Amino acid sequence: MKERLRERAAALGFDLCRVAPAAAFSEAGHYLSWLSHEMHGTMGYMAKNQESRLDIRQWHPAAKSVVMLATSYFKKVAAADPREQGRIASYALTHDYHKTIGKGLDALALWVRERGGEAKPFVDTSPILERLYARYAGLGWVGKNTMVIAPRMGSYFFLSGMSTDLELEADEPVPDHCGTCNKCIEACPTDAFPQPRVLDASRCIAYLTIEHRGPVPPALRGGTGAWLFGCDICQDVCPWNRFAKESPAQKVIEGLMPLEAAARLTEAEFKARMKPTPVSRAKWQGFVRNALLAMGNSRNPRFLDVLKDFENHADPVLAEQARWSIASLQAKGSSTISPLPEGERAG
């Protein structure tokens, strides 16, 4: 049954399919510690449905097995010029994965039901510790940047899955292969990793540019660099991502965007352009705020005129960010920032 399930998953476009037992694992307790240290920032939803996060059977009482799936999202993007361009994380360049992966999950769940089993699919929005089950399913190990790393695929992939009442043979977990490498931790500009495999989301560039509403904390602004949405730095530097498999999904937007064009988007233009993609989650205010912040980090005095158009904006968040960026450019002058090395992954 498991091998036929894998064949069906592959036919539906999933790159990996592995099975974990539907059980409570001791490592789930780290989630409670993470919450107690308020590392989830303003993501209050992360503190809800704790029982389900600790044991999938609280979410699906009949569950006996958890099928975990991986879908590559990696896209090669040219190196960015941080004096002119903003960057968008790789996962956000195609259609919203909740919808595209959801279709494949529904089809796989239907296949299970047609064979007499129950199936309850999930992708990102359900109260499941997906990375923990991915680890026990043998999809990969949890790297020091908290990402699941697959031996022949790297970490640029979406996790999804389904619980089922079928008793499927569980796969063996994959040994940790990070060794002494700390490149991901050392590369993080905002020091979002207080220790290996612990992410302080409230300091993460992805959180700051996507989930966080209102002004970005001033102490973390310089570290966000040219990121308009999300961040790939801790994955870019991971040696295992030399095995990253490029996704066949069609791009909807590019990974690089001129900063002035990003800042000048009207709310209607933002919605029309970004609605099909995950970038819409940042909302117009957040995206323009990020563009204004990236201008302040650019050391490019050309953006002073654009920023001055925003310094008295009706939106107080955008006005404050514009004033900060103006002050930053005036303080830094026009010091040269070299573009990223040719061939380096970005966005």
C-alpha cells in the first residue's frame, strides 16, 4: 500500500513521500518552551490549539499514520544589486502554494478514501508540527536553521501531508548531517538564531517583512537589507542546497524588483499583481514599508526624492519609515555597496 501511495504522490507532482507514525514525540515540548520565551512575536495563532500541535491525534483522533510530502519551490534568480533592487523569497515567486499543493493533496486523500481509509490533509495552516513529523517520516533532518534538509534535495521545498487511519509502515528518520557547519547561523544579519535549531521568529527577516504589522523595530532595520518579502539567506549559504531541485512551477513574479517600482505601487496595483502569490500576505502597507526600508539600507542617494514623497504620508507607518530611511541615507552618504557575486542565489 505504501509503495502504491508513493507512486500516486509522484504522479501528482510531489517530490518526496514518506510516512511517520501518528504519535506524540518528546521533542514537541520544545514548542512550548519556544512559546514561553515569546519567540513567536505577534503570531498569536501559533499559541492556539496547543494540544493538536503536541499530538496529531488530538486533531485527527483516528490517525495511525502521517504521510509527509515535499514539493520543491526552488527557482534560480540572478544576483541582486542592493543599491537598486529589492529581493523576494524564492517560495513566493509562483502561485500561492496553499492552493496548488492543496489540489494535489485533495487528489491523494481521495485516492486513500477510495481504498477504504480515512484521510485528513494539511498544508501549513493546520495546527500540526509539520517539521517534527517530517523528521520522523525520514524526509530529512532538522538543520541548525530549523529547516528540514533532505539529503538529495536540500531545503527549498514545501511541507504538506495528511493523517490517515491506515497503518502504514513508518520510514526511518534520517541522521543529522549538519556536523560542525554553522554557516546559516553566522550568516543571519539579525541574529535570529539564539542557538542551533532555535529560531527567534521575532528577529527573523521573513517574520519582519511578512507577519509583522506596523513599524519594524529600529534595532533590526539595518539587518533586513534589501528584502521586500521573506528571506533566503540561511538557505542560500547551506551547502546542502547545492542539491536543490528547481521547481517546474511557472513564475508569476520575478525574484528581483526595482525599489522605486515597489514603493510606487498603488494599493490596487499591489493587489492585482500580488494576489495570486504569497506576497499578498504582507499587504500593501507592509510591502511598501519594506521597500522604503530597503531604500534606507541601499546607501543610494537617488532614493531621497522618492522617500521625501512619503515623509508626510497619510499612513503613519509609511511616513515614519520614510523619515528613518532619509536620515539613514543622509548619515551614510553614498558609500558604495558591491553587488552580490555573480551566480549567488538571491530571492
